[in-house]
Amino acid sequence: MDRFPINARRAAIFLGILVLILMVIDFNSRVEELDRLKKQEGVLSVQATQVTQTQAALQTQVAYAGSDSAVEDWARGEGHEVQPGDQPVVPIGKPGATPIQNRDPTPTPTQISNWQVWWNLFFGQ
């Protein structure tokens, strides 16, 4: 009558297969997590390298900004300073010449008909 009697051997085999399936599932999830972490490690490695390079460049700029050559470059370029013994040159125009004036041409207004004004008002650009 009992075609499939439940005995300890069959229960142990079934339990073993179930444990094996659970172990494979857990192993698969761990491998996926490892892959994700390796990708993240690669991205973070690139970012760390960029930050290190930026820090080195900024340290170089700070060292230059505190040096005497930076002060001299600014004084001669933007500060318009001269050293003793220099001959300062100030450009001036020719005597009697009229100074050049840069005039922007004034735009001429264009006449628009009333219907165009209303059209632009309702369906403006």
C-alpha cells in the first residue's frame, strides 16, 4: 500500500539536496557581490588617482604663489611696477592727432504694422 514509504535514508538525501541548492544560491550571490565590489574598487581607484593628481597640482600652485618669482611676475604684469633702473614706457598719441573713438552704430528702428505687433504679442517668438 505504501508505495513511497518515508524512511530516514530518503529524508537525508532530500535534506542534503536542499542544503546543496541553498549553498549554490548563497555562493552565486557572493560571486555577484564580489563582482560588484571589484567594479566599485576600480572606479574608486581612478577617483583616488585623480584626487592625488589634483592635490599635487594645487600644492605646486601654492608653492609658486608664495615664491618671489610669482610676486615679481604679478608686479610687472598686473601691478605695472618697475624695478630700479628700468625705463618705463607710456604710450602716447601723436601731438595734434585726434584720438580714435570707437562708436557703435546706432540701430535704425524698423516700422512694424499693427497686425504684426498683435501677432507677436499673442504668438511671440
